[in-house]
Amino acid sequence: MADFPPWADLTDAVVREIANRLPCVYDRVHLAGVCRPWREHLERLPPLLPPPKLPYLILPLAEQLAFSCVLSDGATHPFFVPEWIRLACYFGSYDGGWAFVSTAHPRAQGYRDYFLTNLHQTPNTFVLPVWIQLDREEPVLRPRQKRLRPRDPLFINAATLSSDPFMDGCVVAGFVNNCAPVPGHHRQKIAFWRIDDKVVIGCFFMEDACWDAVDVVRHNGAFHFLTNGQHIVVGNPGFDDEANAPPQVQWEYRCFSSQGRGYDGQHVVARYLVESSGELLMVVRCSPRPGESTSAFKVFRMAQPEEDDDGDGDAPLLDGRTMLFVRDPCSRSDGDVVRYIWRELPSLEGRMLFVGRGCSRSYNTDQYPGFEGGVYFFDHRIPGQGGGAPALYPCRDCGKWTGKPALQVELCFPEQDPSNYSSQVWLLNG
């Protein structure tokens, strides 16, 4: 009979308690493999009900893709994907293991092919549009024109979904360009298309650049776009079967005052929109100076002003202007302007916030024994920003912020070298 160490002879209750403190599914598999008595203990117990899976951080390593698991102290696990997306560029994700990826077009220099693929089941892949039609009508070939060019190449900067892509009526929303993105140039435009559309028909923008989109989230049955001026544009698109017809969008404009909202003289790196327990939060990422690592976050809750609030006088007036379709005005049935304010939260109140463009999520710490509230973030800078080589994604400004005075930012993810094919991104398992 095999000899087992003394700690192998534990009661079912003790083994169960150990398992409860290992929310990572990989760690639980390793627990069962420690020794035969523990494995037998676990087999006798009712199945464990794990808490909702937290996002994994995808690490675009040179040798192979890997992911880092928050639930196992940032441990790195190998991640195997088909060769055709091994060096893909990730620009977003969605619940259930879906990832937005782009690959270099084999026959067109500088152009990209776009896909929505399930990293848990890669045969489940949708081909996304690579063209955008910017005019309401197909242009007519004029004399001396050698060829008709009704469409422009599409560059998707970030995107999210209205639902699981296999559900009827799934819509993609994102902010896009019709030319290659260059930091500080080429304004972001809002676009909607159905999951099986081959071409994006038109895009939307405001005349004032403070309304340019910087993040998007699905909330209360509509897409909410956070803007450069910290306002929100709510869009609810509808589609018909007419060929080359743009979506009919019901808009609402939420204007926010900037009074009482400061960042202690720090540089704003990025802003994110997060849904948390039915509320909308704006998470602001800061650094001491441009190009330096993240040093702090501020979290605000969207609220309507109370009667005694007088801080909305500097909110912008739209003066009857509405969202534009390319170069022509949209229908005049656009939504009303609604006044809101951002109220700073004094604490995270037990929230674990995972932030990223189009893929931010919120979780409650009471479901994860031993964990505390914090903001988890990754490096989504593109080549040419932040001091990296022109062709490299830096992939080094990632970690966790807790708000504690003693240690503002914790480097909880493994270090990696800059990547030549993608930035980091969350893999959403929920």
C-alpha cells in the first residue's frame, strides 16, 4: 500500500474549504492531482459551484499566445489557437470567449481582414466587413473615370455586440475610420452593422470633436458611447431590408458638466465606460505625464443633477445640431438632450473593475474570498506610442490599482517583451 504524507489524511470539509479558496479552474484541477486521497475526497463531495469566471489577460508573446489568470495570482497558462490567428491583432472581446481580431490582408499591403472568433471554440468564427460605403447612394461612374470606387477600406478601432453573435438580430457597434488610424489624427466615427453584413453602410459623427467616441458599452438595451468630452451618446439602431440603406438610429445626447471633476493635475491616459450593478461608471486612467506609466484611477457614477446642483452651466449646448451621417444630416427625429453629472465615488465599494475599450466588466469581491476591490488594466497602446519601437506594441503598462496610499499600482501580471503583432486584451469568459 502506498504511503501518503500526513497532510493527505484530511477530512472532506477541510479539502472542500481548500477548493473553495481556489476559484481558478486550472488550480482546482491541480488540487485534485496532489494525491489520491484528495482526489477521492473531491469525488465524494457535491460539485463545486465556482463564482463567475474573471477575465483572463491575453499575452501576445513571441513564441506563442498565453494568458494570465487573476484568480491564480497572475500565473501564466499556455493558450493554443489555430495558426491563422496565432499572430492576429486583438482589438476587443465579448462574453463567452469571443474576440475581435484582425489579420494582414494577403494581397493588399496595409489592409486588414477582420473576424469575430471564439477562442474556446475557434471553428465558431464570423467574417466581419472590410469595406465601408460612405455615400447614401452608389456613385455613378463619371466620364474619364477608369473605375468605380463606391467603397473605402474600413479600419475598426474598437467594437462590441448587442448579444451573443448566434442570436437573431445581433448588431455590432464600434468606432471606426475609413483610413489607417494615426494617434491624434483622423476623428473616430460611430458605425453599426449586423453580424452577417458584408459592408458597413455609413458612419456617424458630430461636428464638435468633443463628441468623438472613445469607448462603447451595451447598457439597458442600447449602445452607450463615451465621448472625448466625457459626454455620452446613446444609439439604438434599427435595420430594414433595403439595399445600401444605413441603419435608422434613435439617438439620445447626455451632456455632462465638467465642474467639480478634476484629476489632481495628472495626465488623462484613457477613459472607459463600465456597467456595474445596473449603473454606468466612468473610469478615468491617469499618469503623471504623457508617455509615463499609469499611476492612478478615478471612478465616477452617472447621475441626474438634483435641484440644488448648479454645476451644469458649462455643459455644451447642441443648438439643434444632431448626429451627422457622413456628410448629410440624420433624420430630425433624433433624441432630446438630457443633462447629467458625474459623481466621484469615494471608494470602489467592493468592485473589481476590468477596463478596456469595448470590453470593460465589473465583478463583486464578495464572490471571491480573499480578493479586494481594484481596477485591473492592460496596455492597449498601439505602435508608435509610449516610447516603444515604431512597429511594436509596448505591452508593459498593465496591473491593478487599489487606491491604497501605500501602493497605488500593483504589477500583478507577468512582464513581457513588446509584441510585434498585438496589444494585450481581456478574454471574457462569462
